[in-house]
Amino acid sequence: MKTSEIIAQLEAKHPGEPEFIQAVREVLLSIEDIYNQHPEFEKNKIVERLVEPDRIFTFRIPWVDDKGEVQINLGYRVQFNNAIGPYKGGTRFHHTVNLSTLKFLGFEQTFKNALSTLPMGGGKGGSDFSPKGKSEREIMRFCQAYVTELYKYIGPDMDVPAGDVGVGGREVGFMYGMYKKLTRECTGTFTGKGFEFGGSRLRPESTGYGAIYMVNDICKQHNIEFKGKTVAVSGFGNVAWGATMKATELGAKVVCISGPDGYIYDENGINTQEKFDYMCELRNSGNDVVEPYAKKFGAQFFAGKKPWEHKVDIALPCAIQNELNLEDAKKLVANGVTIVAEVSNMGCTAEAAEFFVEKRIIFAPGKAVNCGGVSCSCLEMSQNAAHIYWSEAEVDERLHQIMKDIHTQCVEYGKEPDGYINYVKGANIAGFMKVAKAMIGQGVC
Ligand code: GLU
């Protein structure tokens, strides 16, 4: 495989998609050696087929705001690859959403879902609609308008959307309600639904919980005690919330959370029910700021700064892609960080990720660390298909096992000759091998 040639061709064919190219480059560099040991991959043009989504839907979303004015946003669904199962992946509503973002997320999702051990293909969707400052009614009308177009392309065995940045249980509920009205079926189709209408126990917590299960397994693998470690988390949304709660439960101390306005440092730890609930309150306020936390709990607030300048043992980017750059990585390493685990998708820039690996810092990529979210979504699909509900304990046990299996795969494929476990390489190879074998098994199509 000639990685640089493939990347050059992709760049020429799809100009202006830097996030997508970044995600492809990372995977191809990791799998190059193993790819060359399998002539059947080259013969079947697996990589050339994998870097193009099966199809992309782009559509206009007209809706009416509270003032009665017509607003227009762009909607997308990228059905990336269904070699392993129905397209599966979240929906992002954020002003930065464009095709490059969604192609990168769909590409990542394909490998992440393969790694999950469950039967899911990869997809992603969303819109450049920003929920910030919108009323609940506006959000509902927008979700309904989005689904009015999307419903034609999705289904329980075809493509199953869920949440992502800007899309939580409330938005999934609004989308699913309209989907049911249009299709007259109650087959699930969306995951992350309310518990009263088919949602799974633990789905809201699962991404953050799964991430901490993974970090805990990483600690065990390296004979490190997770208990007592200080942790910096970025973001204050659903993922940050779940990670903060589970890290606290397992005895670590989360001292930072952040927002677009800056970060807070709470030396006492973000470790009480009141503080966890306040994170939800901040998120639901729709203002996208974290500063009020500092005022309420007497913590420090650093305007316009990122939490990576703080001395901590474990860093968990939980907000958005490329939120931790080389400069941040250097600060963390200078301050003696032990583990960096991406909980957001591609939370680190390529340079930052390479720097961690070069310095032999334990570094785990998003597609392994945040896999608990989509895995719990698949557990929701199973419950819906079988018309049953599992208890919180049952879901948690399954989630635990899935994260353990992902960790084992990363170690199997990522162990370097010097004993360093390259989790990036391990996750990419394990995910790729499964997708590649599934594609070959189903012929050229
Ligand atoms: N958006 C989440 C992810 O990036 C969850 C996707 C899902 O549950 O389908 O994996």
C-alpha cells in the first residue's frame, strides 16, 4: 500500500476536507505493515474502497423560529460502511458541522464499531444548526424538520442514528417522535431514546463510564493504581459528566472541566451529586459556558484557557476534535502526565498524538476509549428488537465486558518490540482487520 499516494489522490478528489484526511492518514499509517502482509487486501482494493463512503445524503432543512422567521440549515447523513452491520452512528448539531467533519466521524465510526465486537457498520449525520441560545420549541421544530427528510434513508436494520455533540436524549426524543409519525412503526431506529419509550438503561452515562472502564484496564495493564489519581476533563456535556462520575466512584479526583469560555479548577474535586447535577444544569441551560460553576462552588476559573496547562496524572479530552494540540501535549508531558485518553472523537491533533507516542506516554485513541457509547446503543437495538428491557446491572455488566474486550484487542495488536503498548496502532489494526475480512467475505460490492 502506498499511503502517501492514496492520501494525495484523496486530497485531490476531495479538497477542503482536512479532518477527514487527518483521520484517514492516521489509520493508514497504523495498518501499512499488516496490509502489506496480506496480498488479498491489495487484490480487493480494500483501502481504496474503505476511504469512500457508501453514500452521502445532503439536504436543506427549512424551519420556523420563535419570531416566525424562516431559517435554513444544511442536513447530512453519511452512510460510510455496512460490511459488519447496519450503518450506526450519532448525529451532531454544531455550527462547525460540514462534510469533512461528518466524513471523518463516519470513517472513525466504522473502525470503532468494528472494534466494539458488535454487529454494526459505520455512519454519521448532523447539521450546521447550533442549539446554542435556541428555545426548546425551536429545537423541537428543527429536529422535526431534520427527520422529515432523513426518515427515508434510515431504519432499524438499515441505518440507526443516535446523539453526538449538541444532540442528547431530548433531541433524540423529538426526532424519534417525528420518525414514528412518518413511518407508523415503533422499531427503535434511533438510540439514546428516553427509557419510557425504548431507551436503554445507562445509555446517557455509557460513553463516560466506558471510557473510565478502559482507563482502569489501561492502569491494570501497566500496574498503575487508578485510585487517588488527579484527572483533567475537558467539556461539561454528557460525556464529561459520565466520565467525571465514574472516575469519582473509582476513587480518582477530577479537578477540571471546561467550556468554550475557559476552564474551571476545583481543588476539592468535582465529586458530589450536587456538582454532577450542576453539570447537567449548565448543559441544559443552552448557554455553553462553564464559568457559573466556579461562582457556585468557589472554584477557580481561567477565561479562554484549556485545562491541559494544569498538572494532572490523567488527561481526558471529552469535548470535540482537535481540542488538544502539540503545545498542550508538551505542557502535559512537562507536568508529568501518565495517561492521556481521548474520549472525544480525534480529540488530539495528529502532532499531539504523535508526540505522546514518541515520548512513550500511555495514549489511547477515541475510537477505543469512547466505544462504550455506541456499544450501549447496540445493546439498546438488541433490547428493542427482542421487545425486552435489561436492568442497569445487566447493561453495565455487558458494557464492562465490551470495554475489556476492546482493551484486549488493542494490546494484542498494539504491543511494540520495546514493550510499549501503542493503543492507536492496536485499535486501528484490530478494527481494520475485522472490516477488511467482512468486505472480502462479501465480494466486491
Ligand atoms: N456519537 C457517539 C459516537 O461517536 C455515539 C454513536 C451511537 O450511539 O450511535 O460514537
